[in-house]
Amino acid sequence: MQDVDQLGRSLGGFSGRRVLVRSDLNVPLDSSGGSPVITDDGRVRASVPTIRQLSEAGAVVVVCAHLGRPKGAPEARYSLAPVAARLRELLGREVTFVTTTVGPEAELAVASASPGDVVLLENLRFDARETSKDDAERGAFADQLAALADAFVSDGFGVVHRKQASVYDVAQKLPHAVGGLVLREVEVLRRLTDDVERPYAVVLGGAKVSDKLAVIENLLGTADRILVGGGMVFTFLAAQGHEVGNSLLEADQVETVKGYLATAEERGVTVVLPSDIVAATAFAADAEHDVVAADAIPADRIGLDIGPDAAAEFSAALSDCRTVFWNGPMGVFEMEPFSHGTRAVATSLAALEGLGALGVVGGGDTAAAVRALGFSDDDFGHVSTGGGASLEYLEGKQLPGLAVLQD
């Protein structure tokens, strides 16, 4: 894969060149107050360096991205307009926002742009062809995107596991390069899979164990310790024969988890499950709650966080690690009474940064959680922009958006 500098040399410089940049600007929005407000701008901030690099080199930078899951047609709540406003603030320069993705308006905006200008196209997924399973449909959309540019830079790591028009097909139609954000992500993930510095621990949380079956299976061959929290832990506890009350449980995965626990024991992989749980009477911030033993959750209670003893045990299990990958909150971090387990793990990873070890926050809800709890990206070795892409990389899957950039 060639990087942006190599692409620039092959083009004889970027000045006046139109460069299509696929960024990941899929940020969470809160529309409860009327106008949508970005609640976590981490992905926008992470996209700025490559956009700025190209702009300062004199390129006309045409940025494309998606937001949310529209059904192949425009939906106001998924407009990238709020992102355009934030991008202007972060770049400190004007960003022309085009209310369509392709077509006459987009073509005119790009044709009218001067070297150094930045143009942001509307949500790619407002066009059903972006995510179509039909190669011809995706290809036709990619042709229209490619017609707006002289070169393509892939800088949206959160989408490189998708075979989509703006990620996969357009790269086959233009001279292309990998952006700095994606390069950094791949560099870090390689440190989690090749020549890993040990002890190597993986912390898994979030709602469902089924979302992480493949990565658990793969990690049983690479990780030294696997720590499990979040909603998925109750399937593990059930696999050990414990009552989990009204907690989230994937009963159809219990036998699979039993197999994982047996395999871990055979391979000498330590699986750390919480010894205590914060169990509440309801899924609500003001619900009555108590700390109970993980093997004694009352039948009428719902587990919403790992308990204080478990938080201390998790911290101890991470304290001597040289490499840690964390994907998924330990509890319902959005509700203060159930945020303490997630905070404890974040604190442990931040401490590793000071010891020269590598602590990786695996994107998505995990990145949002640490920021919501007051941590800075600089507190960790790396905060990924791609939860799903990170997991698929660790599963050992080939990611289409990276494979297509190989020359």
C-alpha cells in the first residue's frame, strides 16, 4: 500500500489535483434539543490530519463519508451538515457542504473549488448503491464518485471491513493511497497479532457474546488472558451453571461458551470473570441496586455492571501486561451508578501508557465510553476509530477496503 506522500510523488504533486478522501465521520448525534448535536467528535478529529495534509499540499479535497443507517434515501436526521460545521472549526477554514452526494451540484462544487479547498459531500448512504450487494450497481455509483477526482485516499478505518462503493470499488478506478489514520490503525493492530509483547490481555464487554464469537475463538490462540464483562458476561456465568436473574442472556450461546472455557483451560489461557456484579431492580439510573456475588444474582435482579471486587481483580490482571486490547464497556456506563467498572478498566489502561506498555481502546462504544467518563485519547496508547473493523482484523479476516489498496 502506498501512502499519501508516495501518491503525491506519483502524481507530480497535489497542487490543483482533486483528491477524493473516504473518511469515517459516523459520529453519534443527540437531537433531543431540536438541532442535532455531536456528542463525540473523536472520529472527526481523527480525520482532520489527512484532510489538512492534502489541503496544505494544494489539493482540492473532496471528502465523502456516511452517518448512521439510512435506508438508501435522504433522511434529515442522518445529514452530515453538523459534521461539516465541526470540520470547519477543527480545520480553521471553510468547508463547502454539498447537499447531494453525486450529480450536478456535487460536480459544480468541485469544479468551482480552488487549490486547498475542502468539499464535503452529503451522506453516501443516501444512495442505495453505496451498500448494494450488486457489483454493477456499486460500480456505477463508484464511477460517479471517481469522476469527481483525480486520485483516491482511503482514510476511514471504521469502514474498511465493508465491500462498499466508496471503500472498495472506487479504489479500483483511481490512483489510490492509504491515509495516515488507516496506516496508524493497521500498525497498532499488527502489534496485537504479530510479535505481541507479553503478557497480552484482551478485555471484552458490550451487550452480546454473539457479536464476538469469532474474535474470542481466534484470541484463544493468541491471548494470555481474556477478561469478560458487560452484558456478555452473563452468558459466561450461565455456562458455569449460575443464576443470572433478568440479566441479558443469550441462551443459544451457552454451549458455545462452555466450549470456549474448556479450550481456554486446555491452552493455558486465563479467563477472568467478575466475582461480583452490581444488580438492580430495573434498567434505570435510579433503580435500587446492590453488589452481589456473581454466582448469587437474585432471580428478580438485572446485572448492569461488574462489582468493585471484580473491578479490582480486573485491574490486577492488567497491571503487569505489556499489551492490552479492550473492546466493550463493562456495564451501562451511560448511567453513573453502573459506570464504575468501565472507569476502572480505563484507569488501568491509562496506567499502562505511563509504563511504556500498549493499551488499545477498541473503538465504537468503548471509545465513546472513555471520553464520556472524562478520559482523553492521549491517556491511552491508541484509541481506534473502528470497532467492527478492529474485531474483524483480530478475527484474522481479510478486510476488503485494505485488500483493494494492495498493489
